[in-house]
Amino acid sequence: MFSFPMTDPFASVTPLIEAVEQADTATTLLAATTRLASQLAGDDPPAPAAIAALVQVLGFNNPGAAVAAVDGLIACGEAAVAPLLDNLDAHNYGARAWAVRALAGIGDVRGLELLEQALGGDIGPSVRRAAARGLGQLRCAALPAQDRRAVQERALTALEAAAGDGEWVVRYAVVVGLESLALDLTPETGSSERDLRERALQTLTLLSDPDQDTTVVPLRANQALGRLRPTA
């Protein structure tokens, strides 16, 4: 009987992973991370070791490489969620901030708690902005109705609380998040979903007041209301 050697389905990314692990300068790390992230964008399923390598990059003091790693992790989708959540480092603010950006881009409901915490208390406006956008784009359509409503309720509550954020870029992202959330809450759904939609519209109306906000936020809020109200 002939036996055939087992082939490694992830052999093609092994050299790319090694290049990330062996990078000894900021420039080589950026280049290696970019190559690995680009490869993962076309891999299904992505190699777990490659995901782990990208998660590790988030903790390095290299913003360019971190951006490339975030892009790669977002391309991996739900396969990257558990590695991101399981490897959060409470003592490494940079890694946690980049993880928030990645989870916001993926939109998996398992990232809900971290996004809530980031929007409500992170010191970085860019991190709060990412969290606000992410909360509006959580993919919960496949959840049972009761669970879906619970997720939407939590996301809306967090966005409502952030409507008074001191940074206009965060308030702008809250508008974007509210619009995305309200688009999923169609008037034809149940009464609880309609109530949530009405709350989102009310918060957008508040943010559209130019007397309360002299930035571009009211303009963006009015734009959102224009898209939402015809179907309300």
C-alpha cells in the first residue's frame, strides 16, 4: 500500500510568518506585515499562525505595521475575533487600541463589550471614533430575534451616551453609527425594533442642531435623517 505525505495547507504563508517574526527594523517589520496581510486577504480559511503573528504586531511600537496588521485581521473576519479577544493586554494600551479598530472593522458581536468600553472610556479620540462606527455595524442578523434586540439595545445605548463626547470626530462617528444601526431597524420589524429606531432618530435629531454644535456634525446628522425618515 502506498502512503502519500500529508501536505500543509498553510505552507505558503509560513515564510511570510517567519519574516514577520524575524524582522529586526521598523522598515522590515512594516514590509513583512504588509505582505502577510495581503496574502491573508485571499486565504480561506486563514492560517491560525498568521492571525497570531498579526495580533502580536499590534503590540509593537510600529503604527505603520499595526495599520497593515489591522487590515489583515479585518480581512480574516470572524476567524480573527477569538485571537484578538484572548490576547488583549491590559498593560499595553497601543495593542488594545489597535484591537478595537480591528474588531470594529470585523463587526462580530463578540466584540460588543470591548467596543462599549472603548467608546465610553478610552482616552484616544481615534479609538472612540472607531468604536462608535463599529457599534453601528455589528453583524447580528443571524442571531435569534431576542439576542439581536439585546445587542442592538446595547449598541444604541452606548451611542446615545457618546452623543455628547467632547471631540467632534467622535460625535461624527456616533452619527455614522446611529445611521447604520437605524438602517437595520426597519419600520416593518417588531415594536421593540421600532422603538429602538425611534430612539436612534431622536439622537440624530439632537445631533443635527447647529445651535448645539458648530462643527460638521449637524450637517452629517441631517444627511442621515434625510436618508432614514422617508422610510420611517
